[in-house]
Amino acid sequence: KLYNAMPIFVQNIGCRREGGRLAELRFGGDFKSRLADYNSRIACSRDELLDIRDRKLRKMVQFCYDEVPFYTNMFDEGGVNPASIKTADDLAALPILDKQTVRDNVELLKPKSLEQIPHITEHTSGSTGSSLIFPQSVDNVRDLWAAFWRFWNRIGIEYGTRYADFGSRTIVPPNQRKPPFWRECQPLFQIKFSAFHGNDENYMAYFKAINDYGLTWIHGYPSCIMPFASFVAQNGLTFDKPIKAVTASAENLYGYQRSIIEKAFGVQPHALYGLTEAVACIGEDADHDYIVDEDYSAVEFIECGDYSRIVGSNLTNFAFPLLRYDTGDLAITTDRLKNGRRVIERIDGRTGELLSLPDGGKVGALSALFTESATIKEAQIHQLEDYSVEISFVPLSDNYTEDIAEAEKRFRDRTKGMLPVSFKRVDGIERTKRGKLRYVVSDIK
């Protein structure tokens, strides 16, 4: 309330101060040497990468047994000698942890030496209704951001490049009616654009601001970038400085979103998959292949039907170690390797983004419904208690009939015709409190 009542120039000062605090946390200390180390490992062979990963893993596993009550009990009760975990393949001897188990055992998962480890209190967004509050070591924070910046470096973005940030934080008072609908955060290299003031009346001001600041990189949630991209594309706007990169995180980046973003900004977007829990980092390289960062964490893909669950073990958060943590996310895997790293086809939703079939089966991989669509701005799939499905969509124009017909065909093929489906045109789709768009919502428990 105090922030909202302040003049805009004072709000900008507040953003800079908070940005300075976060910049010191993320980019202070030995961050630059960490980033240099990560970048130096781009040239490593697969054997070298796995050796680096497994040495970190052995250190973490022994620490877990010695210092973390939850894991001490788990190893002892399971009859597993921590010394037997020598590589990521050996992790199969341990149970998989889901988020609820972690939430129920937060205190037991904290090491006895926690107070000797510099750390902060972190929390996940809880997009599936189960947020998690836990300690995160400062070392882990800097390692995470070093991995992120390596991803951005790989696609040609230099460290320190200023960018337009389309995130979900409320940085502009809700009752503000006139520009600027953005705030400056120099320490984090950001101009932060409000996700809650975007509409066709205000987006021209966003466009002019990006021009005035000379920004050539846009980053954020796909569902926050998309409406602005649609506005730019529909109005045929061209930036004074061509946009060089669009990167997306925090949500899945779907095919129909990619096509509109490319049409608007003239570049294909790159997706980055990373978690606060620090158990996986997977990003698109310059060729748009999804590359697993093998030296960042120990990532497993557990097959379940047509897709695989992403399960990971963090290697640097000694304030709250997670071994074999089920992220709740799904991937379509491949057998390919690229520069010693695994390549996956795509991240394809969450385990919560599955539809239930009357026979007890589950259906995922629903991102393909609008893959080829150029007329759909955004969509949401809602399954009701009677198993029927209603798909709400926001069109870019009135020429959407063929795209909806194709989406219906793909849906019926994917669900084997077992689920009644209807399509509903809407003006907009409600976001979560964090500003995210949930692609699949199910009333079936």
C-alpha cells in the first residue's frame, strides 16, 4: 500500500534499491567466476560432464546422510549405503520425492548445520496449488543464475544486456490509468513492464517505451509476452532497433505462441526451463534444440506412457538438498546427444495438465492442439467432473474456423474420441494470482 501511494520516481528508486539487493545476492561474490566456469564447460566431452556431475553428486549424497535427518532415516531404513551412490544411475536405489512429501518434511530436510550455511528463504509459485517454502543457499542462488546466464550467452546475449521484462510481479499500482506502465530496475538490467495493465489501449505506450530505451531483448512469461506480441503483429509495428532475442521461462512455450511471437518480433523465441528448487535446467540452444545442463544437476527422465516425468537432484543447495525430486513437469525425450548433452524434444506440460479418461487412463501432450495455429491468441482446456471438456480460446481474428476444426480433430485423436469436447470463444482467460495462464484445468480429483 505504501509503495502504491508513492510518486512514480520514488517507485523507480524503490525498484532500484530492491534490484540492488537482488543483484548482490545473485551476481555478487564469486558469481562471475562461476559464470566463467560454466561457460568453460561448454567445450567439455560427455565423459567430462558426467564426471563433474557425479563428483558433485557424491559430495551431496554423503552430506545428506551425515547432516540431513530425513535422508539419514531414508538411507538407514532402506538399507542403502550412501557410498554406493557413485553416479546418477545409482540414484534409482532411492525413492522419488513428490512435492507433498517435501512439504510434509520441510524441517527434517533442513541440515543440522543450516545456521552455518549462508542462505535465504525461498518459495515456489505453487502454480498447481502446492507452494513450497524452503531455505536456499547463497551459493545455490549464484549457481542457478550462472546456469541461466550461460543459456543466454549461448544464444548471443552478453552478460549485462538490458532487457524488457514481462513478468508477473505487481510493480505498477492497479489503479494507475496513464503511462508509464513500467519501472526501471538497472541493477538487474531490467525495464519491468506490468503484466496487469496490458490492453490494446496501453500497448502502444509499451511499444514506444521499448523503442525509447533501445531494448533489443524481451524476456518473460509466455502468457505475458503473447498479448503484446499479438498487438505488435496485428498493427504491423516495427521497432527502431530490431529485436535480437525473445526468451521465455516460468511457463510452457506452446507452438501457437511461438508463431505469433516470431511474427511480431522477427525472431524465434527460446525457452528456458529452470526451477527454484534447482533440480534441472534445460534450455533451447541457437538451433532451438532443448539441451540438458548435465553439469548443473542430476536429471532423470522417468518414462510414463508417451512422455517422461522430469525428476532431478540438486547439487549445490546444501541448505535444503533434494534427491530425486519429482518436478511435476513432463518432457518428450529423444535418444540424441549434442556436444555431450542430452537433447529432449520439448517440455510438454505438468502432471497436473493431464486429462482423465473414463477408463482410468490419463492423456497429456496437449500442447500440440494449436501448434500450427496462426489465429489463436491464447487458450485454456477445462475438464468438468462429468469428463467433458470445454476449450476456451481468444482469437486474433474472425478467421479461426479452420484452426479450431484442426484443434478439435487433434483433440479427438489424442483422447481416442472418449471425451466430449466443445469450444468457446472468450475475450480473455483468467490468470492465477501470480499472473500465469494455466493451460489445463481439471475438476476431476
